[in-house]
Amino acid sequence: MSQAMGTPGNPRNLLWLAALVYTAFVVYGSLVPLEFRAVPWDEAVAQFRSIPFLRLGIGSRADWMANLLLFIPLTYLWMGALASGGGHLRGALASLVLIPVAILLSLGIEFTQLFFPQRTVSQNDILAESLGGLIGVLAWWGTGSRFVDWLRSWQQTHARAALAERLAWVYLAGVLVYNVLPLDLTISLVEIFHKWRDGKVNLIPFGRLPDDAAYALYEVATDALIWTPLALLWRLDGTRSAWRVWGMTMATAVGLEAMQLFVYSRISDVTDLFTAAAGATLGVWIGGRLTARVSPGGQSPSWSLWLPLVLAAGWTAALLFVFWFPFDFRTDGAFLRQRLHTFLGRVPFEAYYYGTEFRAATELLHKVLFFIPLGALLAWFVSRLRWTWRGYATFLSLALIAFTAAIVVGGRLAQPEKNPDSMDIVLQGLGGILGFVMIRVFLSRKTLPRRPGGAAVPQRGSRHAHALRRSRASKIS
């Protein structure tokens, strides 16, 4: 495995925390919406003994894959928490323990679901979760040491370019997962033909937009924003030109759109390539502006100090428009009291349970993604202040993010057609904090010094430095 866990920068504590949090998520997510119904023990045991093995159609295939994938990170993270740094013997013992524990956990979850009638219990789920647990253990043996080294290397990354590169690939992994949801995968030519016949393959740009102009604008904007962070981070790497970053982003979009052809319930739409082009253009432009601002240069005019704050106010107005449209508010007391009672009575993520995995992921992504620019703009403003004021400004910025998230959810509560979840404030606040922290960390990192010719001088730990040392070593040898 990896080095001993006593060495500096060892991520074992992080793996323990991640394993505990993810286990709680697996159990909680398997029981939402937590509508308990008492069942006599003998009757529950009899029902569990006779649970069916369902035929997997195209619809249930996505559910089976979701259960399979759910348990892969579970055992993978627990292998990291228990086995990393302990050698092969500890890894073997952890494997022998985790595989039966994962099977027992799956059996326990499925049995407990009998007391929550909205959940479906089947042998398929047990098989999928048990197989996922086995795959997670095997995956750790194949990649565990490299994963630990990758986690450790984050603490040794001090250059902005290296940080941006790492964040870009992490974000790309998230985009990849999102684009293959809800995991009803197919390679059958017959099913792909049915997908074409059902109108799920659109080759006419902007031919499937909603009739309502505002809703159409919302869809286009959200699809474009998904690609903006990727292009932005690749541009902040500092080693790629604007055209190269734009081309990489578009090539990624084309590849993922082609993959969606094999996801039965997803619509393969050429419009997504146009929105990706717009999002990539925006990301490249913002990345170029940020790179120019963090590079040594002349002093900015005094009025530009307030520019990020003005842009943050404008983005806040855009958030209210996006999340409150079509502004069908009701202000009568009885309605508001009933809505507030329902909102407070829901368990977290209950609203996300009603619908497909893809719909839940889309809503979650929109909540987080739309608030990232707000946090980033506020962080940009804080970074331009004198250091004596930055602590106060940081507190006020985080308070403003939380207040904006609460206002957005409060307005949605007053609209009959909206269905806010109690976790929406947390998700939106998390997006704002994520944007704030990313920009603050990025602006606090070192820039690569430049030679007279304009090329960046490689720093210790960067991929450019490693390449330079390999080149020198080959010359010496």
C-alpha cells in the first residue's frame, strides 16, 4: 500500500471522515422519505424471505446500476480508512472483513426498507449492492496507493497553475458522472433505434426548447454554465492558450454528448454543443481576465475596487430571477403557514426523492452551480481590500451568501408551483462558500515567475519541474 500513516500529510483521517459520512449518506438515502410504518416482526421476516427477483427492463436497469455504484465508494473509502499505510497484511484482513460487512449492510438496509412502504425491496438490490461492495474492495487494491498519494499531493501543491489543473480534472469527473445519469445504459442497436424513433436524438439546433421564452433562456443558461468552470480552470493553468482551452472543452462536450447516445432515457441534442461553446467562451474569457489580474502589472484604477461588488449585486438579481420565475407569489396567511409547515416537516432531501436520479442530480447541480459565481465575486472583492479589513469582509461575505440562499428559498415557498427542499439553503450556501474559498485559495497561491522570454519558470513539485529534471537526468546519463 502507501507510506505509514504517521508521515506528515497522510490523509488517513480524511479517509475515516469520508467513510463515516458516506456510510451515513448510504443508510439515510436508502430510507428517505422516512415514512415509517410498523410491521410485526414475524410478518417482516416472512416478507423478507419471499422478496422477489425482478426482471430488469430498461427502466429498472438504472436503479440496479445506481445500487451497484452506491456501494463501490463505500467499501473503497473504508479500505482506505482501515488499510492505507498498513501493508498487504492489513489490507487482506480489511478485505476479509469489509466484503461480508457490505453484504450484511445491504441485507440490513433492504430488510429495514420493509418498514418504509415507499421503498422497493428486491433481491436485485441486494445483489447489486453486494457486487458493488466487492468491486470497491478490488478497486482499492488496484488504485489505493495512487489515490492516497494523490490526496497527499494536494497538501504539497503551492502553485496556482497546479491547483487549477487538479480542480479541473475533479470537476470533469463530476461532469462525466452527471452526463451518464440515470445510468440506464444500453449498447443494443434495437434500443438505440427506439430512442431515435421516440425523438430522443435531436439534430436541429435549439429545436427542442420550451415554448416559454424565459424557461428556454433558463435551460440554455444552465447548460452553458456547466461548462464554464471547466474552461475557466483549464485557462487558469497558465500553460494553455485561449483557443486550446476552448478546443479541449468542446472536444470534451462532443465526447460526452456521444456517450449520452448510449444512455436510453437521456436526449442527445446537438443544442448542447452550442451551449457548451458559449460556456467555454465565457470560462476562457474569465480565466484570461483573472490570469491577467493576478500577474504583476500596473496599479488598477480606484473605481475598479468596487467592480466585483457591483457584479455580485447583479448576479444576486439574476439568482432571484432564475429561481423565482414566473413570480406567481401568493401572500395570504393560510397558504404561507401551510407551506411553511410542510417545508419544516420534510426530512432533508425528501423533495429530491420524488423523481429520477438524473432529475435529483440536475436540481442539486443547479443549486450549487448558480451560487458559485456569487461567492467567487465576493472573494475577488475581499482580495482587493487591505489585509486589516479582509477578516470582517470575509464574515460579511459568508453572511450575505447565507442570507441570499434563505431569501431565494423563502420566495420559492410563496409560489405554489415550486417545491423547495429543506436542504436547498445548505446546498446554495455550499455553492457560494465553494466559489469564495476557491478564489481566495487561488489568489493566495504563488504565480510562476517569468523568464525574460515570457516562459514560466518550473517550480518544485510541478509537472514542468519534473519534466525538466527528467530531461537533465537523461542528458547526464
